[in-house]
Amino acid sequence: MGSDTLPHWVLWMQALATPTIAVIGSWVAWQQMRISSRRLDFDLYDRRFAVFVAARTLIGEVVSKVEVSIEAMRTFNLGVEDAPFLLDEKTNLYLTELRKQAAAVQSFKDMVRYQRQYSEALQWFGQQVDGQILQSKFLPTLSFAQRKRSC
């Protein structure tokens, strides 16, 4: 039984099978690419949010205890060590300032001659909470509303 004895619709189906499979395969690959992109976005957000939590925790300790423990500084430093790879330069500069001010609180607390710097550093931490500065610094990198998709 040769191919010329087959009905025309079977011949058409055979001819369309390969392009149909290629189109379906391309669609599946495109969907996989979209899923991978979203997973990457989620993982990046998760890691950025962990840096935000480390900063918020340090600010909370300074505001509530009016001092910075060595353990709090260690926890903060570990929490933000990947920040240069995850956040923009502006946010990283803020984290550097946060570290500097925390070190000032830690260093100047018991030194009478540095009472003004100690007070300024404590006041700076109070402004971070009252003025929602921490949130505004992280908002550009943690906001889903302003994100652009590559897919």
C-alpha cells in the first residue's frame, strides 16, 4: 500500500504534524522561560527582603535599647553582606551610613566627650523609624509595582 493510496486528509495531517510539534515545543519552551524568569525575580526579592529585615532589626535594637550590642552588629553585617550584589548603589550607601551610625552609637555611648555625636547618632536612628526612611530606601528594589519584565 503506497502513499498515493492514502486519503488526502491523511497526507495533509502527516505534512502538518512536524510544524505543529515544533510550534507546541516552542510554546512550552517559552512558558518554561517565563517560569524561570519569575522564579529568579522571586529569589531576588527574597534575598533583598532579608537585607531589609537585617537593617530594620538593627534600627529596632538601637531605638528600643538606646545602644548597639556586638551581637546586633554581627547579625546586621552578616545580613547585609550580599547587599552590593543585590541592591542599587543608593541603597548600599544607605546601609553603609546605617553601619557608620550604629558604630557611632556603640563607640560613643560611654564617652562623655563624645556625648554630642552619641546623641546625634541616636537621633539619626529615631528619624529612620519616624520618617519611614528605611522603607523609602528599599522601596525601589522591593516594589512589585515598578518592576519591568524581560519576558
